[in-house]
Amino acid sequence: MSIISTAASAAFLVVLVASNGASAQTTPQESVSAGWAIDATISPTYLATKDVATPRWFLISMLGPDKGSSTELIVDGKTTNYPVNYGGTVLTYGKSIAAKMYLGDQPQYGSWRIVAPENLANQNFSWTIFPETNKETSAGIFDKKREVLVSFGKDLYVGDCQNGKLKVIVDDHTVVDANGRDLVLIQGGSTIVVGQSIRLSLSGTCKPNKSFNGAIRLM
């Protein structure tokens, strides 16, 4: 079954946190959704400011304005260096979350959500890459090293994209095979990796306004 990017489909989760060395406690369940928007004169914008004390799971969606635009996240003061592309999402854990323009010169906008923690392992979180404008994406920033299923979806219509080859970058290192060569996925492939941050780098071509798509899923 093809995995198609759906920017509006999202989940955001609350996790166990420890306070001042005390035993871990579960934060109150939350069900919150909101929007974000930035332009060249107001960038970055904060989804959660530095004064927020509670770390959360954010599912952040990039909704517009077009395939030539993408957004970069700053999580707890650290820049991700990879974008969230038009039509894609990124699963992010942190306290302070900011978004700034990565590609494009028009105002950008999207949405984010927070949901209950039991959904963390039961959701596919989509990613999108339009190779004519950008060949990389951030897919996940977690609280700790986790097992993650990374999937590279097939085309919705055969022939939309050609020669797609996906490399997975975990904790700033490209995943390699048993011979030390970069592990490469083609469309329809998937792999389980272990890490705290997941980025994707892709080569190949698509027809105008078509994209490569896939998902990550926490195990």
C-alpha cells in the first residue's frame, strides 16, 4: 500500500518526565491543536517559548504555500539543519519549539498537534520531498534513542517519480550496511533504525508537482 503524505494528519504526544531527580511522573493528558505562520520579517516564530517547563511531543505539519517552500525547526535552542517540506510532517520532542523559513520567499504556514502518549507507537508520521526544489527532510527528533521504522512509499500513480534512492541519517550519521556502504532504500522499501534524530536524503526525479513520500513509525 502506498504511503502518501497527508500534512493535516497528525498526532502529538505527552510522555514520562522526571522532575529534579524525583521518580518519573506522567504529565496530564493533553489534546491541543493550533496553527503557525511566518514570513521573512517575522522569522522564527515560536510554537512554544523558552519559558515552557514541560517537554512534549509535537507533530508539526508544513501546509503552504507551495512545493517551493520549506521550514526549519529550532528545538530547545538547537537548529535541526534539515527542513520540513510542503505537505510533510516531523515528530518532535522538546520544550521550546521555533520554526524559521528554510526555502521560499512567501509567507509560510502549517499546524501542530498534541495528543495522548498511547498513540505514539500507533501512528505513521509522514514525510515529503519534492526533488525539483529540495532533496532532504527532517523526519523525527525524539526524547532518547528509539527504534524507528522508516518507509519509502511507492508512487500514487506509477511513473510519477523515477530512480528514487533514499539514505537514512541517524544522529548525524548515514546508516551503512554490513560492508560499510551507505544503506539505500528504493521506493517500496523500509528499514528499522535506532536513534534520537532521523533525517532523510534522497536522489531521483519526479514529474512537476509530484513528490517522493514515506513515513516513520516508532516501534
